[in-house]
Amino acid sequence: MSDSPIAVEHAEGLQHHFSNMEQQRDAASLGMWVFLATEIMFFGGMFCAYLIYRYWYFNEFAAGSRSLDIWLGTINTAVLICSSLTVALGVRAAQMGKRKLLVMLLLFTLVFGFAFLGIKGVEWYDKYKEHHIPGAQFNADDLVRDYPQIHIDQRHEQIYFSLYFAMTGLHALHMIIGIGIFAYLTFFAWRGRYTGGYYNPVEIGGLYWHFVDIVWIYLFPLLYLIDRKPLR
Amino acid sequence: MATAVVQHERENYLNQGSGVRSWLLTVDHKRIALLYLASITFFFFIGGFFALLIRLELLTPAGDLVQADTYNKLFTMHGQVMIFFFLIPSIPAVLGNFLIPLMIGAKDLAFPRINLLSWYLYIIAGIMYLHCLLTGGVDTGWTFYTPFSSVFSNTKVIEAGLAIFVAGFSSILTGLNFVVTIHRMRAPGMTWSRLPLFVWSHYATSIIQLLGTPVLAITLVLVVFERAFHLGIFDPRVGGDPLLFQHLFWFYSHPAVYIMILPAMGVVSEIVPCFSRKRVFGYEFVAMASIGIAVIGFLVWAHHMFVAGISLYSALVFSLLSYLVAVPSAIKVFNWTATMYKGSITFSTPMLYAFGFIGLFTMGGLTGLFLACLGIDPHVHDTYFIIAHFHYIMVGGAVMGYLGGMHFWWPKISGRLYPESWGRLAALIVFLGFNLTFFPQFILGYLGMPRRYWQYPPEFQVLNVLSTAGSTILAVGYILPMVYFLWSMRYGRIAPDNPWGAAGLEWKTSSPPPTFNFEEPPVVTWEAYNYEHIPAPEEVSVER
Amino acid sequence: MFDNFPLWPVQGSAGAAGVDALYVFLVALSAFMSAAIFTMILVFAVKYRRQKGVEAEQIEGSRELEITWSVIPLGIFLFIFAWGAFIYFKERTPPHTATEVYVVAKQWMWKLQHEEGQREINELHVPVGRDVKLIMTSQDVIHSFYVPAFRVKQDVLPGRYTNLWFHATRAGTYHLFCSQYCGTQHSGMIGQVVVMEPAQYEAWLSGGTPGGAVSLAASGKTLFAELGCTTCHRSDTQGRGPNLEGVFGKPVMLEDGRVVSADENYIRESILTPAAKVVKGFKPIMPVFQGLVSDEQLNALVAFVKSLSQPQPGQGTSQAAAQEQKVQ
Amino acid sequence: MSEHILPAKLYYGIWITLLVLTVVTAAVAFVDLGPLNTVVALVIATFKAVLVVLFFMHVKYTSEKMTKVVLISAGFWLLILLALSLADYATRLWT
């Protein structure tokens, strides 16, 4: 807590109820961290379901995991890591007051974001073609055929794919929200709002983006790499 | 509401700007608190109306007032409205919102616009829920147990689930705002050890809101996915475990009880010292008990599942942990009682509610020991014993605390005094009506009457009649304050800044407070509850 | 004394008195604690009411008192926990000698079948003085089997078995409630448990079906043959499936190295989804019976497989078997 | 949070490490390590997450204690959820 008297002259971006910029920035960043904690619990519910069913139905999880395209999964992980880099560099550009660099990096982030969603869309479409979307149309005969060594129960296979779609779907929803936030940031960065010492929004928007990246860093091995070792 | 106080000369948050826009677009935490007050009162009366219909149906053993399906929808929507649209926002979103910045000497919450967003999310959720209610309602029980909710119910489960999902985000954002505000916005000198216990208990509440609510949110999303997209996560037909839903649901919904009761404990921790003219006994123990409840409260959820088919061993663990959470609650009750020792006690309305709270919460807490007990729970689980127990906590506890708080801070909120004798009468009626309604249900439960029964064997009738009679008395007790609060906004006597002679920064500003809360930014140099330095008001004792 | 206004239901089972004793203890404890707190509040409120010229005495708190009133309740709580856990443990471990009744719940009725083959709907006849174990499953949503007079309750889940047991001690007719909300007619999903003197019970058993019912295990045996199970599950070691004799209740070594106990749920799962837990040394070639057998047929099959582990049906031998298991 | 600006080189270094680890984790999955496969995958994922948190999200450089408290509490609560739910599932088959 600062003992300094209330700043009468408003610094740019300082809201009326804060005493100074430092307090405002600390509050915003703490707010985002607390929000990310709630997000951890949000995904945590699904991780809990995942853990239990993977423990129960390992075979079906292994087969489902094998049927995912590991190339697309790996590329998508790399795409997100690249986007995290551009976000981190973007915050740095904002700190240094480099407007053009910031806008460029934010645009790169958006491109990577769309690339991720595009690749994800291709994967989902493959699942649709393979009848791996849970529901009445679901059919895992191809997995039974492809992996004769693994004993698969088609009903349990649906649980794997239900979790796959719930987890990647909600992750993608977070990506879409992130893209919305970054579109907003890009627009105001272009207007020069964040390069005059007040770059807080870029920073906390970046925290959110990195978090979504971290979720994927876990989803990748948990969904794609359950069991890839050579089948006996 | 805004127009009632025009006579006031001093500038305050109520007379600074009028018209619908000045309210609906306000970012002032005090105005947002009043927006919440109006909206949760609306939902309280909807939920209360359902409750009365339930009690009327149960007046006779036969199902004669409404159809079975209607009855099932009534108790489902009574529960959901009361829990998600009244109790969870009640004290935090109204009193907490209004008071936390005042109590810590801040001009507003850390994120005023997010605060307004919380209210809008609440209203959107409320409209979604009302829409669900008007287009057929939902009949899953407030607990949404799968596979009934995900496969078998043919009512509006998706609509209700999404409404509660949105309401959950409103609650999360409120909690987030409180945590950041309490960390970052305290006035100079307002150290953690000087924080009012009301603020401590809201801090603990916020922790639960932040870490518990998202789990409910994802659980409801998964149920919605099951219904809408035929995913199979809890569905036994594809090998899913219906108990997994219960685990995830109670991970939030048990701590949610503490979301409701902790703020009420905070209210009582303000009222008891004030009307005893004493520093609260064992300040740091009461504060730490709040945090303790918030943390241990997350370790006990499966005591709702002792007969659900969980493993014997985890039942043992959860029962043991459940007893641990009773300790901090007991500490609080003992400390409030000890605070009165050698005090100088007056029986103003808020204090009567605080008495009521302590008594009813004690009974609710003690009957909780029965339910955490592996020997008794299998018999009383899902009977009226449970209904009685959690109403003692949620209505006897949380609602008593809420009403006590409303009376205590009403002069600050409205700038007017409510009629004291009516206040005491209403408190008495609520207390008597409550006990008549819910005490017989303990006996009913042990006799074996299951909950959620539309018709019941005739031997249970006498106790049910008593309960129904009590509920009508309770209804009167709830309508009375509503009437005289509204009356006092126009006709009540003008309130002084500190009518109770209470400690706490909120009483050091004018009633009602100015828009930015304090004329001068306060600097705190004293401990909380320094009643030795605050003169008792003459008025209160004279009136008696 | 409380004939017209009872405070608890009839004690109809061996366990009921124990539950009631704990309940009475807790009621007494609660009454004492509430009375103590209410009295203190009242006494303080009167004794220390505001009086002219008398100031409140400021007291900071007391660490000793806080510790006292944390530790003593904790001790009492742990005592209650231990007492309750003791009862729960007994209530959740059915004796091996218990007579078994299979229960299938569905919206909104109870379907029961005795070992001897008798079927009942919404009614359960049991003799006084015998341990009865219910093996329960649901066809749709979660239900809960609740007999207040026995102080027992257990949720009935779709997709697996849950158990409940009691030892009726007093002849009479008692309420059977579904206590887990299960839809429109939840409150109509009620029935009765008729407890009879052993002689009457025997009469009831034989009188129900003309010509006597086919026992559950026997109909399971027929079904076992009809479904072609006998081709692989032979009573020698030559079958393509494991020999099922003596399997029930024993640990089973699985193909993946795990060891599970062959209980009712294991047999059920092995029929419905055989590939889930394959016995060591065998191939997962058994067809899936999920969707092909009804819950009742499944019960019969389970009862049959269990009967293969009981050399001779009869009180004496099965008690000996139980003794043997205890020794193990 | 922290005022000081980190050198761009550091960010590139972290980026390269993360990419390498991604390839490594995908490659290791094809090697039969028995039950260790899962452990390795999770250890690598956690290591990557920690790198992102510490460097990209500046937690290593922040003077703010609360950030760490919030992170640790979130992890702790997630652990409660997973551990206590699993406690039921893991012991259901015990007799």
C-alpha cells in the first residue's frame, strides 16, 4: 500500500479509484492471476474425469490416442509455442515503447492463433469422417481392425472421444476468446495506446494467452501420446 | 429507490445522478449493491413462493394440490433459485459489495466495471433461468444427478444448466474482485490484523468462489454436452460413472454451503461486538477459523455420498475430514458467546438476529455431526433430516445473518432508520416461524420420510402440518422487513452517520456515503473493534 | 410410551438398536451443547445488559481458552467418528453366509428375485433371524433402497452392483422407500418389506409358485448352456475360457498383472465386457454380452457362477466355507 | 509487474528449448519405456509449463509474492480434487 496522496492529475490510463499507476497495475495483474487459478480448476474438472477413465479404460484410451494424427498434434503444439514467443516479445516491445514492433508481433500471434484453430478444424473433420464423434453415428470398428492387439470396447472408446472433444473443444473456445482479446489489443496498439508507458493490458492479455498455451502443453501428451510404443 | 432520499442536503451516492441510466451504467459499488439487492429480493420471493407451494402440497399425504411432475419442478426450482440466485449472491453481492471498500477505506472495488459485469451476468443468468421456468421448468432436483439429468429427464435441463453456469461466472467475478480489492486497495494503516472480521470472512468466501465454482461450471457444461451433443462422460450406457458427476458436483457444492454461511458469520462478528460494546473475543482465531473453514471445506465433499456407492475406505477418510471442519465452526460460536461476557449488551434488532443466528447455526452445526457420522448418515441421508439440517444452516444461518446485516447497515445504505419495534417483532416472528417449520423435519427425517416425496404415508402427516403452519408464519416474518424497509426510505427518521456507535471505517463516513466513500482518504491508526474509544449512542438505550 | 408419537421407527433389524444408541448419544450431546450455549447467551444478555455507568470490560481473548475449546470438541468428534465408523463397517460387510436376493430397480418399481427363484414386485419377504444380502442394480437412473425400520439405505446404480444387508429381528410389515430422486413417480416407488417367522416364510416360499419355482442358480445354469458359455467354460482345464468352479470370492490374476477379487461386479463386468479384465493365460476371445442379456438374466448368471463356488447349498457347509475364508 | 526488460535472446532461448522438448516428447512416446512413458511425458510437459510460467509469464522476475501464492494454491486445490476423487476409485476394489 502506498502512502502517497491521491494523484490529483490523472496519469494516462489511471482510473479514478486507484491512488497511482503502480497500484492499478498490481491490481490488474493479480486479478488476472487469480482468474487463471479459476481456469486451472475449470480444466481441472475435466482432467479429473480424464484421469479416472484413463485408469479404468486404458486400452480404449491407448487406441483412441493412436488414431489421432501425431504430426498435426505436434505441429499445433509448435504453433502455440511460437505464438507464446510472439506474445512474450510483444510485451517486451510494449515495455520498450516500440509501437510498430508491438503491432507486428500481435499480428503474428493472431496468425498463429488462427493457424492452430485451422489445424484443429482439420483434425476434427477427420474425426467426423472416421465416425469418431460420440453419439448415434459413433463407430470404432476401424480401431478394432487397425489395432487387433488392443482389446477395445466400443462403448468405452466413446468415453475417450467424448473427453477428447470436450477438452480440445473448450481449449479451442479459450483460443477463440484469446484471439478476440488480441484483436482488441492489436487495434489499440496500432492506435498507440500501449507504447507510452501504459502497457498493462498487453501484459495481462499475454498472461491469458500463455495460460491457454500451457493447457495445450498438457493436452498434447495426455491425448496424443498415451501409448505410441510399438505394438507387440 | 433513488428518488426517496431527495430531501438530503449532503451529497451522497444516492442523489448523485438519477434516472435509469445512472443506475444501469453505474460503476459505483454501492449502487451495484442496490441493484443486486433488488434483483436477489425478486428471486427470494420467487423461491419463497415455490417453498410455500411445496409446503401446501405436503399438508396432506396424498398428492392433491399439484401434479407429481409439477411438484418435482417446484422443489428443483426452489432449490436452484434459492441457492444460485439468492443465497450465493445474497450477503457478498449486496452487503459485501457495499461494505468492503468502505470497511478498508477504498474508493471502490478494484474493478468497478467487472463488478457491474458481474451484475449483468447475474441478470442474464436470471433471465435465462426465468425463461427456463416459464417455458416448462426443470425437474432434476437442484443437484442435477446423472444419468437422470443427462439422459432421462425430458425437461429444460440444458437451459437451467447454462443459466447456472452464467450465474457461476457472476459469482467468480465477484470473488475475484473482492480478493484483489482486499489485497490491493486497503487504506494506509489498514493492516491484515486490523481488518474487520466481515472482510476476513468475505476473503475466505472469495477463495471458495474462485476455486470451487469453476468445477461446478465445467461439470454443468459436461452435462449440457451430454444432452446436446451426446458426449458420454457420465453415461453408464457407455461405461461412464454416474458417481463421477457427484464427486465433481459436490467438490463445489459442499464448499458452496460455506459461500453462504461464511459471510453471515462475518455479519455476526460485526454485530455482536457492536451491541456488546466490546472488542471481539479472540480476533485472530475467528479470522483464522474463516480461512480454516474455506480450506478444510474442500476436503469433505464425499460425505454427501456415503450411501452412493463410494468405497468404504474413502468414506472413512471423508467422514474423518468432515469432523475436522466442525472445529473452526465451533471456535466461532464459542468466541461470539465469549464476546458477550462482561459486555454492555443492548437488544436492538440486529443483535436479535445475531442471537437467532448463533442459536440456529449451533443446531444446524450439531446436526451436521449426525450427518458426517458414518453410523447415522445411511439412515438419515436423503430424508427430511437432511432438509432440516441444511435449512438450519442456510435459512437459520445465512438468511438470519443476511437480515441482521441488512438491519445493521440499513441506516448506512439508505440514510434512514427503520422502525425499531417492528424490526424486533419481525425478528421474533422469523425465529419462531423458522423453528416451527424446520424442527419437526428432524423428527420426520429420523422416522424415515424421504425427501423429494410428492405424497407420503399418512403417519407422517402431523409433523408435516406443523411444518406447513410454520412456513406461513415464516413468510409473514420475511414480508414484514420488506414492507418497513420500503416505508422507511420515505418516512423513516434521518439516520446519523453512526447510529449504533459502531467501530469500523464504514461508520466514519456520512450516511449514506458520498460517491467516493470518504471526503478525506482515511488513514488507519487504530485496531479493529476499538469499542473502548467509541461512545455508546444514547438513543438506542433510551428507546428501550 | 411414544406409541402415538414415535421419535424413531420400529427397530426391525439387528443393527437398528446400535444406530439408535449412537443417535440418542448424539441427540443428548447436541441438546447439552445447545442448552449450554443458549443458557450462556441468555445469562450474559441479561446479566450484562446495558446499565447506566457500567462500561464493558475489554477482553482481548485467551489462547488457553481457544485451545481448550478446539481440542475438547475435536476429541469428542473423533470419538463420534470412531463409533460411527464401527457401525458403518459392520453395516457394509455382509456375512458370507447371508441369503441373497437380487434386486433390479427401474422407474418406478422394485423387482426382486430370491435365490430360490421367487419373484416379487415392490415387496420383499424375508424370514426373521436370517442374514439377508441384497445385490442390487438399476436399469435406468440412480435409485436408493431404504428401509427405515432396518436403518439401512444404499443407492442402486445403473451399470454395476451395490450391496446391502440386514438381519431382521421382528416380524412385521415395514416401509420400503426409494430415497434417491428418480423422476416423476419417485414418491410412488415404494413398497414393503414383510418379515415373517421362519415357518411362515418357508410356507410362503413354497406356496408362491405352483410346482415350486426354479432356483435362480438353476435358471442361470440353463441360460449358461443356452448362451453357449459351456463350450469354453468347462469344468476341466481344457476350455478356452477359465474354469469357473470355485472362482467366486477368490483373487484372480489378470493378463496385465493386476489382481482383482472375483466379486459380483467382476463377474458382471466379465459377462458384459469380457475384454476389460482378462484372466491370466487366456485370450480375449469371449463375445460381448452387453445389450444381449437383461439385468434379470445377468443376475441368474451371476447366481449360477457363484453357486459353482459353494459345494453344497446348506447352512452348515456354507458356514464352514465362511470360516475357511476367515482363516485365509 | 517487474519494470525491467528481459533480453530478447532469453525469449528465443526458451522458445528453442520448448520446441526441442516438443519434438523430444513426441519421439520418446514411440520408445517402449513401460510405465515410464507416461511419467516422461508428464515430466516434460511440466518442465515446459514451468518454463512458460517462469520466463514468458515473468514469474521468475516478479517481486510480487502473491503471484506465486496464487499459483501454488491453484496447484494445491487441483491436487485436492484429483487426489481425493481418486482415493475413492483406487480403493473401490479393496475388500
